[in-house]
Amino acid sequence: MASLVNSWAGYTSLIVFIFAYFLVIFEDRLHLKKSKPVILTGCLMWAIIGIYEAFVGGGHRRTCKAHDRGDRGAVLLYPCGYDLY
């Protein structure tokens, strides 16, 4: 499985995170709400990791799909049990 620790995606995500952290620190001077850089950074980091996985790929796509099916089933069954009580 590919590791993000020593890859371009890991370093880029870390730089983006640090930049967003500084934006949050200086929110008063920049007249910027905390949520804007945090949401933008989260989306950008997901995009970076998605691009990395698309090119490098870890071969774990099928196992993730199988695992997600079980999670979806649990999420769908929880409200049914909740409504009964």
C-alpha cells in the first residue's frame, strides 16, 4: 500500500494545512472567518489525496468498497431501530 508520508501529496497537504492554520491565527487582521480557510483547506487536501491515489493507487480500492457496503447497511439500519423505540 502506498504511503502519503514521504510523497509529494503528503508534503503538499502539510504545507496547505500550515498555510490555513496561519490564516486562522490572523483572522482578525484579515477580516476572515475561521470556517472559510478550514473548509477550503479540507477540500483542497481531499483533492490532493484523491489525485495522488488516482495516479499511484494503493490497490485497496476493492476492499474499501466492500467495507463501505457494511457501513452503509449499518447507517440505514440505525434509524429503523431508533424509530421503534
